Amino acid sequence: MKKQGLVKLTKSGLYCERGDFYIDPWLPVKKAVLTHAHADHTYRGNQDYLVPEEGKRLSRIRLGDEARISTQKYGAAADINGVKVSFHPAGHVLGSAQVRVEYKGEIWVISGDYKLMPDATCTAFEPVKCHHFITEATFGLPIYRWQPTEFIFEEINDWWRRNREKEKVSVIFAYSLGKSQRIMNGIDRTIGRIFTHGAVERLTQAYRESGVDLPETKYVGAVENRKEFAGSLIVAPPSSHGSTWLRKFGVYSTGFASGWMIVRGARRRKAVDRGFVLSDHADWTELQTAIRGAEAETVYVTHGFIPELVRWLNENDINAKPLKTQYVGDENEEGDVLKDEFAKQEVETE
Ligand SMILES: [Zn+2]
Ligand SMILES: [Zn+2]
């Protein structure tokens, strides 16, 4: 039996009419169910929010003190006007969830952003079977395949150690929510001290309060004697790259941690000394694993390489359709801004 129509795309975002709620809406609505706290999924101005309990501190930072936020744990179910709504781990960042929506036996899963690669700063992705699966396709091309995370952390550790030996500061650019904390958790914290940009520090504190194991950090703005920075690691958002803020560190080397760093042109364009291929999104293989795991009769593809992934799925006997949302790239997110320019260039081969 074909079941469809429970969730549809409207000008405000994905809408469940039967339950009268939206998932990650981008225009103000009455009831918003959110997958995670990245800026392009968590917009302000909605009347009521339902967010995963595990990410409530991050949602609060994004939405402000006034927002009316209810939380719900992974696996628990809410009844919204007769529709069953539950969150399931997406493995993307702390408190990220796939939203499962069920009504009269029809099941939809809106996966938001997700990854299958292990990440100690958040709960691992959990496959959820459904009739209709909505997937992202940020890295939906075969050229995007990640190496095991341990290799990447070895690279970052080596880079930091060598800089330290040369009395250089190491400045790593990473998205302030998720990537920054994943780096801090995974690097060798015995190498030296870690300082943070203000945007990173605030979210890092929220991670700590949520029980994530992170090394001690110090906010750059609280440092009076610049000699303290010698040999340290500075974790800063990509937007601080090229700013005068960096001058206080004296002699430094720069690195950028992002999935896009797999593409040579992206690294050159970003003008960083080192690119570290570390992503919080599924790579080509992970997308396939997640999509197959959902066992859906229809897969809707959104965000990123939509036609490419849709074509591949249909050629491989998975019924897939494009879902064009009004998606706006955000610098807090995994460099969607870079995508169009660099995605189809050659893969880094060094
Ligand atoms: Zn995200
Ligand atoms: Zn996103």
C-alpha cells in the first residue's frame, strides 16, 4: 500500500498538516519541531518549539531566553494532534535527531543532517525504518569518502606538535557548533593549551554542561599576557579567518577542518596552511548505508547534490525524488557556501 501525504513541503518548510506542526521551518510558524541547533535548522520567531532533550542547551543559545521550548528524549514519543512524533539520534552534532512522524501506520523520517562515522561528542546515528525517508545530500557524490577519524586526528596532532616545536601558534578553523568540540575531544590534549574564540567558548561550555568530555579551554579574550599563546591551539570559527583578531597570536599556522578540504581547490581558496578532512555529514558511502537502512518505499533528497544522488538511487532500484527546499547556506554549517564552486573539481590525491 502506498502511503503518502503526511508530510509535505510548503513555503515555510516541511509541514505535517494532520498534526499542524513544521519540521525545521524557515518562516515563523506556530509549532516547530527541530532536528538540531545549527542555524539553518533552528530559526527564531516560532511560537513553540519541540527539540531533542540532549541538545536543549544548544537550542537555548540559538533561540534565546524568550523562546518557548519543550524537550523530548531520544526514543520517547509525543502526541501532537493525534500524530506520533519521536526523535532518534542522527550522529551529526550533540542533540541532533531524525524526526519520526507516524499517523495511522504511515511513517515518515526526516533525517535532518546526519553522519554514521563515530563521534564521541554525540549519540551515534540509529537507523529508523519508514515508508518515506527524507535525506540530505551535502556530500552526495562518489568523490566524497572520509578516512577513519583516527587518521585525521593524527594529522592534526602532528601539525600542532610541529608548530609547537617551532614556537608557532596553531589556529584551527572549525564550525563553532559541533566540529570545534569534536576536535577538542579527539585531539591529544597533552600537547599544549587550548584557547577559544568567543563563539566557540560559549557552545563548548554548553557541551560540557551536557556531559561531553572536553579538555580545559580558555577564552582568548580573557588572556592578558600574549605569551600565554605560545605553542597553543586556538579553535576559531571560519569567519575569523583573515580578520585582525588573528594578529594577537604572533607567528601562527592555520588549519581548516571540513569535509570540503578533500577538494584541492577549496583549500587553496580558503588560503589555509593545512586542510583536515573532518566532516559532520555523511559521505557517499554513509548516505547509501543510511538510505538502505531506512528501507523506505520513497526517498526524498534535499540539501546538496540532489539530482546526482536521486539519479544514482533510481539506477540502483531505490525509488527517489528531489525535494527542493529553500535552503540558505550558513557559515556555521559545513561550508555549503563553498559547494557550488568546488564540488566537481578533482579530489585531493596527495
Ligand atoms: Zn547541521
Ligand atoms: Zn544543515
